[in-house]
Amino acid sequence: MLHVVIMAGGSGTRFWPASRAAQPKQLLQLAGPRTLLQATVDRLDGLVPRESILVVTAERLLPAVRQQLPEVPESGLVGEPCKRDTAPCIGLAALLVARHDPDATLAVMPSDHVIDPAAAFRDAIRQAAALVDEDPARLVTFGIKPTYPAEGFGYIQQGQRLPGAGAAVHRVARFKEKPPAAVAAEYLAAGTYLWNAGIFVWKARTIIAALAERQPECLAHLHAIVAAWDGPDRATVFAREFAAIRGISIDYAVLEHAHDVLVVEAPFGWDDLGGWSAVARQRGADADGNTVVGRHLAIDSVRTIIHADGDHLVVTMGLEDMLVVHTADATLVADRSHEESVRRVVAELEKRGWREFL
Amino acid sequence: MLHVVIMAGGSGTRFWPASRAAQPKQLLQLAGPRTLLQATVDRLDGLVPRESILVVTAERLLPAVRQQLPEVPESGLVGEPCKRDTAPCIGLAALLVARHDPDATLAVMPSDHVIDPAAAFRDAIRQAAALVDEDPARLVTFGIKPTYPAEGFGYIQQGQRLPGAGAAVHRVARFKEKPPAAVAAEYLAAGTYLWNAGIFVWKARTIIAALAERQPECLAHLHAIVAAWDGPDRATVFAREFAAIRGISIDYAVLEHAHDVLVVEAPFGWDDLGGWSAVARQRGADADGNTVVGRHLAIDSVRTIIHADGDHLVVTMGLEDMLVVHTADATLVADRSHEESVRRVVAELEKRGWREFL
């Protein structure tokens, strides 16, 4: 049976001050009236029942996640006691699902991307699930056709086309780390490299077996956690054993070493929403090129992004290519050419000990 | 005896959103820890007792003025029921003071300028009072030596030097309205034009006589108000009679027609604080040219003015020559080249009916 694992533990800092430690990107209404996490769950309507959704987030985010997803049963919410990257997260989810459904197929996906249309996404997941049903040893990834020489994504080099599976499915020749600009340009020109979207489909037992081979210590800790899952010591054991795991991504831990990896070229629109300009792309702009969320008055302002919480009024005058983000206790005003540096703000706040703004 | 009349009814819009209808410029801490009004009163210490200070403001501002000036007796606070420019304001103040001190000398001054040092200011007022004592027909004005060809001020053309009164005292040749740039440049080059600082010294009875001659209707209304001042109908009569007056400035009403007008070149530093750049001049800037009031973190930001109320954090990144003013319910972000247009914001808010932000 198909189950979905949503990874919702991210703590991105690119949207400060809208995003905070207690309210990271996936919990924000960045692209529309639903938060990115809510939109991720909405997108599964008709693909799996809600009982087959497992949301893995950080323990401290559980109350907020619970509030945003009243339709997901409590047993579908897992709060990691600390951050350990994607391999332990995915391994734990696979073990938890396999307890009740040993032949489960898992679709694993991030909670903070924009994907549209949802129907194409669901079809693609079904196609991948069929590939896995056909050969349970397969690990299926999704790749996005690059539209520019991005330096911020990992790439997947397409190998041989999988016979009889349609034009979109290839064996993976190699995973490539985030490349420098010149290399990214080569990838784009070659036409055989896709962005790694971090969306995976595989059998729970297959990924467990892969972890057993490549990350046996990690898997041992995860087994200890699952053994205590339904007993009184769940929290204690979870905290102790999970903290003992070395954090590692599923790409490093498994995918780069695996032989039977396929990549499906995504038939859906995708945006990782890596910053405010991506938000502006999603939301569109008015005739002056301004993208506005909240109450705003523009005077001689162009190509400016405004994001204001609540009823606060933001007035901009004579601005070009600027970013203004207003929240109850903090405001960011930045030139859009500095968008990539928003993380520096968070680093600087940490350095100064201004924890109330993190 | 010397009395001081402080005109505190201004409703400037150049400092929006820091300044509002209910909290105009003179009530703000723009240049330091004391508001401009408080600093105006502080400056009089040693010149006149507090019982000799009359603050004329707008009726709706009375509670705020009372709170800011606990040292001024209630009888020293007058709240105009509507706005009628400076001549009615000054005429009323002269009549009120003359009731108890028919030979009173009045020093009339705005409440929203920066003047420093205070001792030089007090000396200059004493010098002007002596000129008036010498010849009670005189009307004394103060002029500021221009430092640039300002288009935003009225000018006073110096005439013949007053014999025996020192180099700083001249007869007024002519009052000049706010000039266009080329004319302002001529004035500056000529060296005989001063900015009109709106500070006046004269006998109460002299200005009353001048109003009687030039503005008899205005004076009749003011007499009616003063006749009812100590009775039960003060508020009713004040509201009715003051509203019936045609608003006119003391310059138009009296000064431009008077023959015995002197101008004293001010021996003190003066700034009318006409906008945020003037505030920055007063407050000074840090090594990056930034002027900051409130909690601020600057990343790659230069020549930027930040004014944030309360504990709100403003972070600026990659800004040059910008202005950021944050208040509880509204924020202005502007290029400093648009500083003169801040009034447009208020006009636009009025047009849209967003009265809660005015």
C-alpha cells in the first residue's frame, strides 16, 4: 500500500523575519492562503487516505503542525527530539510504517516546496509506485528539468532510458553536488541533468535494507526507538537514541551508493521557494512589478516585494527592487540584490544574543 | 514684563508616520530625549518664570501638551477650537496677557524648531525686549543667516542698520515670500537677506493696535472671546468667535505693512527641522553615515535614517540613502531623495479614507 512521508522539520532562515525558529518556512502562507505544509497535504487528496500520511517534524513544532493539520490523525505526527538530517528521518518513518504494512511503498517528500498542478504530481507518484511494484529493489527519485544554471541545487545525471517506461524515466548515472556557476552552465547545456527535488518513492523494506547495509549504527538506534514506540518510554528512548545518531542525508547515506536508482523527470511545475523572489514569482506582481501581501501603499515604487503581517500599513516611496518584510516585532528592509544574505541576519542575531528575534 | 507665547498648534505631515494628527512634530522626540515643545519650554529657564509662558495649541492636543508640560500652569495652556493661522493666535495671546499686564512685552516663537545654545537665544530675546522698551512702537523679528539657497523659507531683506544697536540689528527693508531657486541664490549671494525664523518680540499693546488697524474684524472676534474668558461660556464663545475669524498669518496681516520693523540677526544656531535629513543633521551619524533611533541592525547599509518606536527591531541590508520609520501601526520606507514627498503620503491616505493612519 502507498504511504506518504512528509519531511517537515526544516528550520530555514531565508524568510526572516517572517520565518522564525518557532515558525519556519513550511508553516507560513508564502504562496497562498494555505501554508506550504497544508498545501503539501492538500496535494495528496485522492492519492492516499489521511491515515496513510506520516508527518515528521521537530518536536518543538508539533503543536503548530497539529493545529495546521487537524485532518491528520495524531499517530501520523512524529516530532524528532533533535535535528539529524534526512536519512534518520526517512529510516524511522520506514520502520514505523513497516510495522503495520511490511510491503508498504513510501513516497517521501519535503513540506516546503510549491508543486502544481497537483493532479500531475499524484500521477507521477503513482507512476513511480508502479515502477517500484514492478521491481521492489528500485529506488525512484524525481528530477526537475533545469531552467537556469542554478548553483543552489544538487543535480541528477540521467543515464540509460528505462525500456518500456516512457520517455521520462531513466537510470541515474550519477548524483552531483551543488555545482559552481560554470559547471551548472555545462549541466544546463548538456540537457541530461535534472535538479534533485528531494522527492523519493521506494519500498519501506528496500530503504531499510539499504540503511542496514550502509548505515547499520543508525538503523540500530532507529530499531531501538521503534521497539519502545508503543510503550511508556517512547519519549525517553526516542530522545536518547535519536541524539546518538550521526546526522546524514539520504543522498549521501544511500542514493549515491545504490545501483538500482531511477529518476523520473517531473511532469509538474516545481519551485523550492528559496527566497522572496521565488515567492514573488509564485504570487505574481502588479503593473509596477510590486508583489504585495498585506496592507500597502506604493508611491513611485517598482519591483518591490512587500510582506506585512496583520493590519500594519507599509508605505513605500521611491523604492526600486527592494524587499520589505514586516512582522509584529521585527522588520527587514533589504535591497533585493542582497536576498541571498538574509541568512546573515539570523547569524548576526545569534551572535548578538538577540534570541527573542530568532 | 516679558511674557513668552509659544505657538504649538502645528500639524505638520513631513514626519509621517512618526507624526500624526494627534501627535504632531512638536510633540515628538525628534532631536533628543525631550520633545521639541519641551525643549522650547526648557530653553526659557532663566528668561521668564513659568507663570509667564502661554502655550497656544489646538484644542484636541491639549491633553498631550498638558502631559508633556506639567510645569506650565493650566492658565498657561490655550487650545484653539480650530486652525486660523498665526495672526489670530498671536492677537488672542496678546489680549489675554494684556488683561493682567497692559505693558507686557511678548516674545512669540514656534514650538518645533531646534535652537542652540539656549543662553544665546535668551540673550537675543533680552536684547530684542530692550529694543522694544526703548521704543514701544517697534516690532522685532529674528532672521537667520542663510547657509544655502533655501526655497522653503520666507526671507527678510535687511535695510539700514539701527544706529547704536550693534551690528546685528537692522531695519527691515522688505519681507520676501518663499523664493524660487534662482531668486534664493541671488538672496544668498547678496548677503543682506535672512531667513524669517518666525520669532517675534513686541509690546502686546503694539501688536493689538496693529491688528486694530489692519484686521479690525479679527480683533473684534478676539475681544469677544476674551470678554467671555473667565465666565461659564468661554468654550462656546471661543468656538463660535474663533471659527468666524478669517485665518491669516501675522506676516501678511501686520508685518509686511508695518513701518517700524527691526530684524535681529540671530546669534544662535537654528534649524526648523523640516524633514528627516534635518533630524539626521541634529542627531549626527555613525561611521557608515547611518542615523538611528531605536533598535537597529545594519548590514551593508549606509547613509540611512532609521527611526523605530519601542522595542521593534529594524534590520536593513544593502540600503543606501534610505529612510525607514517604524511605528506601532504603520511603517514608511522611502528613498531619501523623496523626503520632500512625505506629505504626499498623508494626502494619499486622506484620499483613500484611511483615517486611522492620519
